[in-house]
Amino acid sequence: MKGYYSFINYSWYIFYSVNVKYICIIVHYGIHLLLHTLHSMNLGNNIRRCRFDKNEMSQEDLADAIGVTRQTIHSIEKGKFIPSTLLAFKIARYFEKNVEEIFFLVNDETKR
């Protein structure tokens, strides 16, 4: 019986090794697709429109209201800076809107 169990353990090890190899390939391919998808997407926003809808508010006024600098607001509006989750919620709360009404994903491939 000892030889039989050794064979089963050895077979399981080979099966396990092959599966782990394929799982690693699948995970690697999935991460590659995810990174490609994330790389081809940007975060767009409607902050400028919201500012003008609120009595043509300046970047400086919005920055003071939520506790950041004017340059931060400018960078977010231009898409050069992605705000933290907390900052995105502060901006949305200030304008009394949902985060999704202000921030949205833009697929670069469809823009081209």
C-alpha cells in the first residue's frame, strides 16, 4: 500500500503543479488586461460646469470651501491630477451632487 499512496501523492503534485502554472498564466493575462484597460482610461469631471452653475464660483472660492489650493482645483479640472476618494466626496458634497455626477471615466481609445 505504501507505493500506491506515494503514486497518488506524486500524481496530485504533478496535477497541482500544472494547474498552478496555468492559473499563474491566467492571472498574469488577467492583470495585463486590467492594466491595459486602466491605462487607456482617464477620469473626467464636471467641476468647471458645477462652479459656473453655482454663481460662477472661482477656483479659489471652491478651494477655500473644501480646504485645498486653487492649483489643486485647476489640476483636477484639467485632468492632470486624480483626486483622492475623500477629496472627490468633499467636492461632490459641496455641490450637493453624487460623486458620479461630477466624476466619470473616459476611455482614451474612444476619444481617438
